[in-house]
Amino acid sequence: MVVDLSEQIPRPRQFLFAASVIHTPHNMNKILEAHYIKNYPKIFRDMYGDKTKTCMAWGCSCGDGWFFLLDTLCKRIQKHIDRRAELIAKGYAQEDEKDPIPQVVFAQVKEKFGALRIYYDGGDDYISAMVCMVEDLSHDICENCGQFNEEVGRVEKGWIQSLCPSCCKEYGKKIVQRKEIIALWRKVRKSRKNPIRSWQGIDELTPVKKTKKEKK
Ligand SMILES: [Zn+2]
């Protein structure tokens, strides 16, 4: 059969552009993935499985920076499922807890539009809400190094990612900041006597004394 090349659809422009940009590593380190398999074997049942059957065949398709976030989520999910099974087995389950929760099995873990995205089977409304929360939180955590503060922002250069300033510098990207919310956060941080203690709500809001330069 002769293929008429003039009828072939050209490669999309954005694909060519994305391919020319250097990205942060986009697959989680195998040592970190081994931790998941060891501690949450039911959730990661399909990790490195058959490529024709599961997207988990490639492992977690995101940077190492979201390791702790994902770890906390899996810990909570498995605890929730096991606790329900225990209550049922011991006969302590309340009226609305009579049914066991279907085991959560991850079908795909990846980065999408600068955030963590998880597709899975099983679970209940409680788990669904936790997954949603974690996906949103990932916006404020550098996907590459795990830094979590107001400096982390989304970058737009071929591929949207959530990165900290130093990772941006390393990979030649630019942060598109959420100016209003960051300005608010910095204002409060500056007004505290001790920014670290302010996390615990110990210090009262205290105006910072102006320096001689600022007074002028
Ligand atoms: Zn970083």
C-alpha cells in the first residue's frame, strides 16, 4: 500500500515546543517507589504491572517532591479501609458502617497542569475527599524538591509545573505567581515577632518596627 504523505496530519506545534524544553525529572525515584510497594502493597498492587493493562506500569509519573504528600495520603487511605474492616469483624460497626470499603488500587499517579493527579478504583466519599485535598495541596509543593512555602508557584514554559524558585532557576523556568494571596501571607509573616513560632499561633500579631530607612 502506498501512503500519501500529503494527507498525513502534521505534528502539533505545542508538542514540538514541549519536546525542546528541559524538564525536571518526571518519574519518581525507584527507591521511593519501593517504599510505597512495601508499605502499601494493596494500593500499589499494579505498580510495574503489564503495560497493556495499567498506567502504573511506569510507576509514579511525577517528581520526587510529592513523595511525602502521597505517602501521607496512602497511610490515611489504608488506615480508613482497615479500620472499617476491623469494626465489622468485631461487630462494633455503626448502622452506616456495615459495608466494607472497597480496597483502593491506584490506576495512575501523575502530574497534570502543575498538580498531582490520581486515578484509582475502590474507596468511598471520605477517600475521594482526601484525594481531592491532596491534589490541591500539591500546587504549593515543589514537584522536584518538595519545598513547601509561599515561594512555590506554577511555571509556564511549554509545560505547567509547580516549582520553587531554585528549581526554576536550575531548569530555566519562570514562576507565574499568585500575587494577592502571597502578599497577604508575607504581610502576616513579617508582622510576627518570630516567624517560626507563628506557625503554632503562639505569638500575637505585632507590628514590625520600621527601620530608619523606611521611616524616611
Ligand atoms: Zn524545588
